[in-house]
Amino acid sequence: MNYNLLKETVDLIEQFEEECQKTNKYSEDSKGLRKYIIDQFESEIVAEPSWEGKEEGRNPESVISTLIVHMNRYAKTYSKSAIHDSEFSTQEEFIYLINLKAFGAMIKMELIKRNIHDKPLGMQIINRLIHQGWVEQKNSEKDKRSKVISITAEGLRVLEDQMQKIRQASQIVTGDLVHKEKMELIRLLQKLAQFHQSIYNQNIDVADLLDSVSENYPYVDN
């Protein structure tokens, strides 16, 4: 019997169980173990990429942060092209309408938070949509202090008129990624989004934000 192989197998299962306890990424069965092994194998064979400034000590966190900012700017450029000569003034207007069409009526703050906006900016966008007749508001049955907004027939019309170009812009943003790469990117971005959403929901004061996250999420330094 190859006892070294047996020991390595037991160690692998122990690592898998530890991962299951820390995250909900894997089911605690043979199917979950297989996925864990595949993920570990793929992570080992993927070569570490190079980046500008790497040899001078630029860390991967800096590169990731910069690339995300740049991708946001690229996406905004394509979005501006998608709404050029349309009835929309800003990218945020059609994004708010898309959210209302996809998820239905909701209170104003829910829509604002869904788009990770500050209240003043979110209210400006909503007020413009109301003024255009693209959304309507009514009192919430659950909370009379809140207003529920929903997309109107006119809002659906103006959104549909521009959807072809909006979809075209989305296609261009994903560039030359193949299907497998798109799926992996979605998985990684969802993981990041879930991490930051939990922090965002706490409404931590900006003056305390960095210290609070560093203290309560020590693994950000990994």
C-alpha cells in the first residue's frame, strides 16, 4: 500500500472539510469534493500573469483595483455610445429602468441601494425618471413613509427602443472572452460583489470604513 498517497488523500479531505466550514462554495459530499479537487488542480496549472510594475514590487491588489476602475470607464464609454441621440441623458437612467423591468416595483431606497448609489444621487435619477413619465410612484402599503416606484408603459417603450444598442454595448464590454472565461469571470465578480455588499449594507461612516473593514475582515490582507 502506498501510505504516502493515503496520507496525502486524507490531508486533502481535511482541507476540503475546512473549506466547507469556512464557505458555502462546496456541498459536503463526493460531488463537492470533486469540484474542490478540480478547482485546486486548475489553480495550480494556471500560470501567474505578468503586469506592469510587477518587477518593481507592484502588488496584485493594486493591479486588480486599477483594472476594475478602467473596465468601469470603458463600459461607461460604450454605454454613452448606446444612448447617443436617444431620449436618455445618462447611463444610470436606463439602468434604473432595467432594474424596475427585471425585478418589479420597489421602494426608492431599495432601487438606489441596488445600484450602489448615495441617496442624493439616486433621488436625482429617480426624479428625472418621474419627470420624463418613465416611472410612477405611489405610497407603500407596508410603510406609508416610503414611496413605491414602478416602470410605466412609456418607460418600457423608451427602454425597448434602445435595448438593441444596450445589448450591443454589453457584448463589446466582454471583448474576446470565450464562454468558459465569461463564466469564471462571473464567478469571481459575484464573489467580490457578495463580500463588498455585506460591508455596504452596514452603512459604515466613510471616516471609519477602512479601519473597520481591516479589523473585521483580516483575510483581506491575504
